[in-house]
Amino acid sequence: MKIYIIRHGQTQYNLLGRLQGRLDIPLNENGLALAHVAGQGLRDVHFDAVISSPLTRALQTAHIVLEENAATDPSIEIEIEPAIQEIDFGVWEGLTCKGENCEVPKAEFGLFMTDSFNYIPPEGGETVQAICERTGAFLKRLMVREDLRDANVLLSTHGCATRGLLNSVYKDSTDFWHGKVPPNCSVNVVEVYEGRAFLVASDVIPGQPVEDIYARTRMLIGTDGLLRLRDARVAVFGLGGVGGYAVEALARAGVGTLHLVDHDTVSATNLNRQILATTDWIGKPKTEAASARVKQISPDVCVYSYEKFFLPETEGDFPFDQFDYIVDAIDTVSGKLRLAEIAQEYGISIISAMGAGNKLSAQGFKVADISQTRTCPLARVMRRELKKRGIEHLKVVYSEETALTPQTTKTEEESSAQTDESVKKPRTKVAPGSISYVPGTVGLLMAGEVIRDLIGEI
């Protein structure tokens, strides 16, 4: 079953910023035009059932979509479903909620938009939890209808009701609005597969093609593979050149839950190689940049961010019992070793990045067990220290390319708090050289291994 959820076209109340809720307001001229454009975008979808809220604006939208549709039987009857009508705003209905002439209490209405599940409705109004429950209950009933098992179903409804319907579909059900109110006549598509519902098109605006965002991935791994990725919980430690690209690939593949860990901020020196680094993000936390980018790629991904470094002394701050996979893209040897130990203790799959600095050959990187590595100095240290800890195996990405000696000037040297124990003098730590394509190659290789592991291809 595929369920196409369309929000009604614009009304005069939408235009004026008035709360309409259960008020029966018809579409305005622009709303009628939007409905025709949306209908043209759906003209080739054969609908086996059309279900609408009883409110006029939703019914008008459903009729116009069918009018534009070339694939559906024109005699199809629209089913009326009260469960998908708009939230009830009680005594606020008809009042303006925007601008200087706002007639509703701004603080109370502000909760509706920013902290929806703590919103307290006015007299006669409905809570957000209530609309989630009634629309969610309807969706469950729809999903088990035998007459619609392999059907395409059109639901014509409202903005808040759309988010209520999707609340039981989203990975993160605590985020009601998922960034915004769905635009007028925007379409969300939910696919039902073996009793499970997942989002395949999100807030598609009129005039844009309504396409399955996972269509190309599905060709390779099937719907079963997509659902395995959607259920997966992956933690990425380190969001630099390697970790940032790993996050990018994991999000685009449809991994459902990402835990993102880094204490650093984006700097100008990151621009040459880090996918999260743009001039707009300089000086801001990498966790914020990563979270924002993931949501732009796939709003349905559940993201947890931790603006802190992982070190043995901070390990208690992370919910390791919730992770299915760890991507280790951090720099400190002590942290990498402890992540490997924790992964073994908890039975978590892990992949670890070895040295990528001062390398020019992307082709030289490969996936291997730590026991099979050679040449890489970091891998050598890790091998030795892991053996001391009783860990003989660790999946890594490494290169046998001999590291280049960076060409530096004094201004490129970074002072270090480390001390050379042999001479007891402070020593200077020179930042490694880097280039645009090498860290990304490592991150993508790591993500590829994670994805193939999760879907059972390795």
C-alpha cells in the first residue's frame, strides 16, 4: 500500500494568518489553483481509494486532484473520514495568530509551534497528543484494510492532521512539526510493507514530481534492506574530514538513527576537506552543522548530538547500549583503544579509521582487519596496544602509502601540551597535511562497510 497524504490548498484564513481548525473555510482562488497544480503532479497515479476530511477545503482539494487525474476511475467515490479533520482550536478559532494584530496569547500559542506536546489548548480545544492518537488510530485501521492491501490511497487532510498522521511513521516521534508546517497542497507519501509504514516522500510542494527518495537505493538492496537501515542505530565519533563524509553517506542511505559526537567547531582550515565545513558554519559546533545537514537530506532521521570529545573519562556520557554500530573517526589513540574495548564489551560492531593525514593516494585505502595492516604507523601502535588488551581483531580502513613529509612554516606549527619523556622538553606538534579527496574516501569506505554489514551483505 502507498498512502499519498495531501494538505488542502490555501484558504483566505491561511492568507490572513487566522486559526481555522474545525471552521469550514473554503479554498480561495490561489488554493484552487494550487490544487490543480498538485493534481497535475499526481495525474499518473492510479488511486484505488480517496479519503477526505469532511471539511470543505479538504474535499475541494480531493475533487480537484481527481479532476486532474488521468489514471483513476472518474466515478470513484470519496470516503469521508472525521478522524483526519484538523485540530480543534476551541475558542481561538477564527482569531489571528501572526503579526502585530495577533489575537491569541503569544506564549501559549508559541508552545503549539515550538514545544507542541507541552501545548495547553484553550477552552474547547484539542491537544497535539490527542490529534496524534486519533489520526494514528485511523492510519492503523487503514493499513490493515484487506481491500486496499496493494492499493494507492489518497488522503486529503490538513496541516496539523498531516503531522499527526505521520507522527507514528516518523523515526523521531518527539518532533511533531519536523521543521515546519507542511505547505498548502504539499504531498507526503507513506509506504506500507509487511505491516510497517515508512516515509518515502516528504513535503513535496505542488509542481515538483512526487518521487520515492529511496528508489535508487531500493533497486540495490530492496525494501527489506531499507527497513534494516531504518531500524539501525549508528554512532559516529569524530565529525572531521573522515567522520563528516561517513555521516553523509549513512544519512543518504536511510540509516534511521544517528548519534553524532564531536566537541570541535568548524574552522577555516577545515574548508579544504571537510564536507560539513562551509563559510556559514565557521566558528559553530560541528555537531550542529552535521545535525542540520542530516535533516536537510532526510528529515525523518532521528539525530542525537553530543558536543563533547570521547575520552576514557567521558565514556559514561554516551548510551553504548543503544548502538548497533560505531564509526571511529577520532584522532586520539587512547580514545580509539577505549572505543574498541567498549565495542567488544557490548558486542557492538565497529570500524576504525587509521591515519589519513599526509597522504595523496585515495586508491591506496582499503578495508582490512587490524592484524593484516602494515606500513601505517597508527595501525602499528593500535595493533600493539590492542594485543595488550586482549583484542586481536578490529575492522579498519588504512593505507600502505608512505606518508609525505608536510612542507610547513612556523605559522603552520601548532604548540602541543604533550611532552617527550626521553628529553623532558616540550615538543612542537605539526598538523598533518591534508587534501580534499583523501579523508572523504576514508569516510565513504567506512560508511559502505557499515551499510553492507547492516543489510547482511558481508
